[in-house]
Amino acid sequence: MATEVTVPVLGESITEATLGEWLKQPGDPVAVDEPIASLETDKVSVEVPSPVAGVMGQHAVAVGDTVQVGAMLATIDAGDGAAAAKAPEPAATATPSAPAKDESGAGYGDQPGAGTSDSPAALSPSVRRAVLEHGVDPGTVKGTGRDGRITKEDVTAAASSKPAPAAAPAPAPAAAPAASGRGEERVRMTRLRQTIAKRLKEAQNTAAMLTTFNDVDMTAVIEARAKYKDLFEKKHGVRLGFMGFFVKAATMALRDIPSVNASIDGDDIVYHDYADISVAVSSPGGLVVPVIRDADQMSVATIEKTIGDFGKRAKDGALKMDEMKGGTFTISNGGVFGSLMSTPIINPPQSAVLGLHRIEERPVAINGQVVIRPMMYLALSYDHRLIDGREAVTFLVALKNAIEDPTRILIDL
């Protein structure tokens, strides 16, 4: 008896996904809750677990197909995997003119001993691929696997021992490729990349976007970090970075300038009395923005732990859907990649995004003297429909003051 595996509920307002990868092939043994496929949604990749133990049945969709929530993906057959090795009885109506076919429909020709361990239906997916690649007749291969089954190595060995074919007449010379080696590769955009493109373009088309800049002297934060980083890591189990300072300073500035933490909903302005900070992190599929909930209530240590966890799980593709929802303000740190200055794009429906950049020693004038200081450019992109230039500049100045004098963060000033 076969059990259907369907597309699970993917989250609020998400009705479809793209099949990114099959993790199990037909005939593979499957345990309960073992992932059999990976789905790409608008925000994260989701693994689909098997509801029962058994043997992987037929795939109902192909990699790259768009599937709706509730649609059938595959079937799980009863058994423990051993049953998959047994070939079905040949049909009574089979004739020499109907060669056996593998799953892709490619014929092997009439095979001696159909229904035994060397029949196409009994071969594992990897062995079937090897047979097609090497052009080997599986009926002539002696199996060395369990119960005499043919292995991939058996096919490779048989292919290497085949006599070389007689030399064929030399074909007409084909047109040589261009000496420059100019090539092209066309790759379908992932669903995540499509969503990123759509949302960023939506932000450009909808918001009256403007960017204002400032710079910040990182001397005090660098000194504090150097002085306390070992004690901090020993006590909290996480390294002390710069993002903890910036997130905490941003939450304080957002409280003073509430419009930067607000959003537009139709003809209404929605003000938030909490600060859910979206932090942009890299993932294999592109930039994602998990949310630090109630960051204004967290300590620097808790913020650093949360960001570190997000970064690790983003690389592993293990971020959860709920962790990507919401957010009232975004911080994007392009400095980790070496960016000197940028104009970040708002993450709708938010009204502002803060861009951080690389720290660079530059000459600055302090008290009439030119000195070398580690400086960073800050960029605040904002929706001018909601945020005035005065408010944007005031926000950046408040952030700058807190970073240049971290004691302000400690005493909430």
C-alpha cells in the first residue's frame, strides 16, 4: 500500500513553492520523518519529511516544478528497502518488440533473464545511470553485490573491459569553437532570488526613497571590544562583535525618532512601540533577513547570540519561516564584504534601512588637529513619504553619538 506525500503548509500567505531537490530516489529506503525533498519558498528552503517508513516510490513532480500546498509530491511504498530489489513479474503480453525501459523511458533492448536481479527494474538508480552512460548490457554483467545484485562498480568494470569499437570513417571536421572561448550558461532563478528581485523593485516603485549619510569614529567601540572580548566570550559563550553595539544603539535612536520605526498602511501610519530588527545575512540562495524580536529589550550579549545563530543557520539553509516574518527596521552590514559606501534599499513594508560599511583609517580633524581614526560611513535609506530629512539626520546623529561614546548605551542616554 502506498502513502502519498504532499506539500506541507508553508506559512501564512504562502501557497506555492518550487521543488529544489529530491533527497531520496525511487527504491531508496526511507525512515519516518526522514527528509525526502527540499522545497524553495519565497523566503527559505523547507525539507519535506516522510510521514511513514518504507521505500521511496515514484516522484510525481520534477526538480524546478512549481507545486501548490497540498499537492502530491511522491509516494512511499510499504517495505524496508529489500522489496525494492525484487523486480516485478514480466507482463504476459510482453513481446520482443517491446524493450524494457528505465524510468526515463530509455530502452535497454530485450534483456535475458527479465525479472531477475539484472533486469532494469531491479537496478538501483545509480546503477541505471551507469548502464546508460557506459552503454553496457546489464544482462552480461556479473553482480558482486548482495544477493548477486549489480553494483555501479560492476558496470564500470564491465565497461572498461569492453573491446574498443572498430574505427569509424573520420567525420567531416566540425566548426571549431571561437578562439576566445566565449560561453554562456542559462540558469533558472531560484524562487528566493525571484522574490528578492520582486520586493526590491516594488520598494523602488512604491517608496519615495532617499539616502542620507554620516560617518562614525569607531575608536571607542574598538577599544571596548579589545578590552572585554575575552571576558565577554568566556561569560556568554559568544564573540563580542560590532553588530551588538549597532543594534542596541539603533533601538535607542528608533525610540527617539519613532517615524523611522513606523510603516505606511494605505492612508494610515502604523507606529510600533517595539523594535523588531531585521538583520541581513548571507545564505547560499541570496540575502535573507531574519528578525531579532524585541531587540530593544535585549542585552548586547543576547543580540550577539541571536545574530550568530541566524548566520550559522542561514548558511545551512535551516532558518524557519516564522523567523523571516515582520521586522520594523533593517540593518545591513556590507562592510563584512569590504563595501566602503552604498545606498541600501528599503525592505517593505518597513520605512528605513541602515547600511553599515567597512572600517577604514582616515585623517580627520579633532580639536584643530589632524589625526588618523578608524572611521565608518553610515547610510540611512528611508521613505520620504513618512520620514522627513530632519528626522533621518537626527536618527543618524543619535546613532553616531551612541557608538562614539558607548557609555550612552549603558546609561540609556
